[in-house]
Amino acid sequence: MMGNSMMGWAWIWPVLVLIGIVLLGYVAVRLTQNRRSLDQAAGPRRESPPAQAASSADVSSSARSILDERFARGEIDDEEYRRRRAELA
């Protein structure tokens, strides 16, 4: 008795699978369109300019600031700080 009444609903599964496939395709298309519009809104991609060589004054002040920070944190003692500072000068 139940076998005959359930056969009427057998068509629903292929329809649901088809709807799912169409929905996945729609979502995929929308995601790719969204990515393209974001790329276009960002403008053309530019390469960064080549890095310029740091001058010796920049390197010296950078090394000095690192040395000062290490001394302030207590990583090096007063004697080592003075010795390294003299080497940088």
C-alpha cells in the first residue's frame, strides 16, 4: 500500500539535484564577477620601484637606534653598549 503512494514523490530528487547544480553554477559565476570587479576597482597593478641603496648615514643611524633599543631593554650592559657605540662612530 505504501509502495504505490511513495512513487509519486520519486521525481523530486532529480529536480532537487538539478536545482543544486544550477545554484552552484550561479554562485561560481557571481564570485568570479565579484573578483573581477574588485580587480578593476583597484586599478592597474603597478610594480614597485626598485629599492634604492641605503646611504652609510642611514645604516649608521639604524644600527645606532638598534643598539640604543637593546641597551634600553637591558639586553646588553653598559660596557658592551659603549664599546659597540665607539665601533659605530
